[in-house]
Amino acid sequence: MRIGVLGTGTVGRTIATKLRELGHDVRVGSRSTGDDAVPFPDAVLVDVTLPLDFSQGRPPRLFVFNDDSLGEQIQRAFPETRVVKTLNTVNASVMVDPIPGTNVFVCGNEEEAKAQVGELLQGFGWPADAIIDLGDLSSARGTEMYLPLWIRLMGTLGTARFNIAVVQ
Ligand SMILES: NC(=O)c1ccc[n+]([C@@H]2O[C@H](COP(=O)([O-])OP(=O)(O)OC[C@H]3O[C@@H](n4cnc5c(N)ncnc54)[C@H](OP(=O)(O)O)[C@@H]3O)[C@@H](O)[C@H]2O)c1
């Protein structure tokens, strides 16, 4: 698969490395290189972002919440691109090396796009039954607003390598 990774920080490097290991044709874009990896019509844009605001120190606050999400903002900015929110509830290392028995969420307006992202997630090691489809992209609000609890858990557990398991 041809995949563009936007961002060369922790997540961008982690995901690009994993995708290359899996044999994908990966191109990485950063604002400094002027590389051309921006989304194009009909592409699936996998959004892993969190609306972190460090302007008032730590822990960060959310700068989008309740009745909007970064996922929805990205979708509005690229209306012809199919945005799927996922992986934002786990640390970068967990994204590509899942903790057995835990879950990951997908949010998006198009079933086919979510199915494609599901295949990508399975390539990362997420079992099919660990991937929970939360519905349309407005469900990204909940996954983004999980951040304050995630930060507290990290402090309590003393590690970022943890995840939640949903049981019924
Ligand atoms: N780290 C994690 O474990 C984790 C987990 C879940 C979700 N996330 C989310 O994933 C995203 C990336 O996280 P990260 O840890 O990789 O962050 P990071 O290490 O700070 O890297 C951020 C990347 O985004 C680029 N960037 C920032 N602002 C930009 C702008 N206005 N225009 C263009 N490029 C910009 C940076 O480019 P420059 O180098 O040029 O500044 C850098 O390549 C964030 O939204 C974060 O909240 C991270």
C-alpha cells in the first residue's frame, strides 16, 4: 500500500518504521522538508492526533472537546478525504505493538475506509476482534476526551505502556 505519514515526531517515526517493516511504500512529510505527502481526494486519512494545549503547563488541557473533535475538524478541512480516527487512545509504542487483550477504536463516516484502516491495524498486530468501531466521526470526541484519564493512569501506573480492555 502507498502511505504518506504526516509528521516526523514520535508517532510519525514509530508508524513509518512499522509500515516499512510491513513492506508498505511509505513517504514521510514534514513541514521543514516541503515534502509532498498531503492528503488527496479519495485517500483515507488516518488521524491519530490529540488536541493538546500545553499553554498553561502540564498536564495539558484539551483545546477541542464536547461538541467537536480534531478528527471532525480535519474532516471539515479535507471534505473529500475519508478521515478515520484511531490509535489516539494509546502511546506510540502501543500503536504498533499492541498489548494482548486490549482494545483500539475506529471512528469515521465511511464503512469502507474504516475497513481499510482495520486491515492496517491488524497488520500492526491488533486482532480483528480487538478493534471496536464506535460509529461516525463524532465518536472521536469521546476518544479524544479520554486523554485526562489516560494521563492520570500513566501517572498512577508509572508507565505509558498500558491500555484499556472493554468487557461486557
Ligand atoms: N506520542 C504519543 O505517544 C501519542 C499518542 C497518541 C496520540 N498522539 C498524538 O499524535 C500526534 C503526534 O504526536 P507526537 O508525539 O509524534 O508529537 P511530536 O513528537 O511533537 O511531533 C509532532 C510532529 O507534528 C509536526 N507539527 C506540529 N505542528 C505542526 C504544524 N502546525 N504544521 C505542520 N506540522 C506540525 C511536527 O513538526 P516539527 O518537527 O516541524 O515541529 C512534528 O513532526 C499529536 O497530535 C499527539 O497528540 C501522540
